[in-house]
Amino acid sequence: MPSRFSKTLALFLPGIFLLGFNIGTGSVTAMAQAGAIYGMSLLWTIVVSCLATFFMINAYGKLTLVTGETALQAFRQHIHPAVGLFFIVALTAGVSGSVMGVMGIVAEISSEWSKTMVDGGIAPIWFAALFVSLVYFIFWNGTTQFFERCLAVIVAIMSACFVLNFFILMPPPEQILQGLLPSLPRVPMDSGKGPFLVIASMVGTTVFSGLFIIRTTLVKEAGWTIKDSVKQRNDAIVAVSMMFVISGSIMAAAAGTLYTQGLGLDKASQMIGLLEPLAGSLATTIFAVGIVAAGVSSQFPNVLMLPWLLCDYKQSERNMTLPRYRIMVLGISLLGLVVPLFDARPVFVMIVSQAFNAVILPATVACILYLGNRRDLMGEHRNGVTANSILVAILLFSVFTCSLGIRGVWQIITS
């Protein structure tokens, strides 16, 4: 029985890894903010984002199944080496900002939560140091398979917390069903706020370029070929389905409490103080544990991103025990101490990472659109009319969200 369970789990570990990568504190903040401000009316956005993510995962996965090449190898050999370098720089800048932001939020939430047990609470820096050390310890002592299994445990905890919170705090079922119908919530003309930027942030946290690039590495390492296309598809279905369930549960928890009270939400850490009088200490504790699990799970792929990308680009063995990779991961991990240590948001780095993230998704879609239509690469498996139509639609939408992201960065710079 244990052996059968292990084999079954191994089939879905690449998808679980993607789920841990995808659902971080950025996702929690975006979904909670959407639920607190607009209730369940933007649930359809999660559906669309998850469908786009599923299609992109399959498209990039198929590239590796057919060619045996990872995304960066294909960019370097069949487009231009500069394209591969662009993705390495852009994704590294993005995850560096993410490491700082994620650990800052996790430490802040843990500190806020500790106030319910300790007078004055525990300083955020101690929580940040604890979680940074935990992630690096697991990295130091394990292989990729070990990382994936550790991540599976953390993702299971995160999923259980958010789903349980959904049943405790859920809004009326009719609101959930209405939210599946595409619509834009009405807001006062003089409020200066609208749902478009919230939608862009929700899409940006779900349809993430790094997800698709790393997917090809996981598929290749699993040894899958075109004969395993069903495995690849089923694994992607499990990952994306869980993305929808968890994201929807977070939105519902905020909609069933903060939205009904008209409280709104600016950042995830506010949920601790706002939920306590509305839902009680149990729901607050469950939510806090879920956010911590989400933050820690997303740190695994974040700190591994740069060395994995370099190994892919150079087509070298992915041996994370080499000193240069251990030093590299240590440096990226220590960025998690920046926010709590200096008690300030790393504005410049976050602006740079947002700028790179704003432009990388259209490039990611354009690259797979080009490679997927190369007859010399894909042969009989090249894109058909339906696949190309969907990719073009995703490309156009990514350009739209790119314009929103660039506009937001420009406002930060000029304000």
C-alpha cells in the first residue's frame, strides 16, 4: 500500500511543485482583496486565469515531451541565445523581489498572529529568520525529489487550511454561483477605484511566466516523453484544479466576512486583526497557518529559480550540492530578511521586479506560439487552429495586463 501511494504521489509531484510555486502570499493578497472589495463577483476571473494557466502548462509541457528540450534550451537554440538570457534576468529579478515581499508578509502575519498568545507579539525578524533557515536547511540536505515531497506536505497543509476556512466563512451559495458569470462590479464614479487593476493582479499571480518555464524542467527531469502526454495532462489538471479551489476559497473567506461588513482590505496582514472579531480565533489561526504555508511553499521554487535556469541554459547537470549553487541560493534566501530587518518595503527592487513581470508574460506567450508552430521541431504535434487561436487570445490579454502593470509602475515612480 505505501509503495502504491508513493508511485501515485510521484505522478503528481511536478503539478504539486507548480501549485506551491503559484499559490504564494501574492495570490493570497490578490484573492483576499478581491473578495473583500467585490465579494464573489470576480470569481470568473479565477476561472479564466486557471484555464489560461492550464493551456500554457500543456503548451510548454508538450514542447518538452516532443523535443526533449526545456524552454530555455529551446529559446537558446531555436530563437536566439539573448532570449534565454532575457528570461534568466527577468525571472531572477522577479523572484528576488518576491522573496523579499513574500517573507516580509509571512513574518508580519506571524508577528501579528503571535500577539494573540504573547503580549506585544514576537518581532517579525525572528519569524523571517526561522522560515529562511527552514527553507535553506531543506535545500541543503535534499535532492529535487526531496524538495518536491517536502513541498507536497506544505501544500497539503496550505490547502487544508484554506478549504476549511471556506466552509467556516463561506458566503451564500447563490453569490458563489453568480460570481461564475463574467461581469464587472459597479463602483461609484468618484471613488477613483475600479476592478481592472484588481483583475490584472489576480491574473498576474495566477498566469505566471516562471511557472511555465520551470514546468519544462520538471517534465524533462521526470523522464516523460510524448507517450506520457496523458500523465502530463492529468498532472496539469490536478494542479490547476487545486489552484482554483484554493484561490476561490481565499476569495470566499474574505467575501463572507470583510465584504459583508464593508471593511475592505489593503494587505493580507490586516486579515488577522479583522477576522478575529468576525470569525473567532479558530478561523483566524487557520487562515494564518494557511498564509504561512503558502509563503514557505512559494519560497522553495523562488530560491531555486536562478540555479535551475542556469543549469537549463548551459545544459549542465542540475547538481544543487555544488558550492556555487549553495552560495547562490543562500544569497537569494537572505533577501527574505530585508523587509523585517530594515522595517521598510524595498521599493526600488519591487519596482524593478514589477517592471520585468509586466513585460515577461507577453514574451512567454509569443515564444511558445512561435515554437509550437515550428514543423521542424514539433512535427505532427505542432499547434492546430484551435491552439493558435487560444494562444493569440492569451497574448492579447497579456498585452493588456502588461499595459496596466507598466502604468502602475510609472505611477509609483512619478508619485
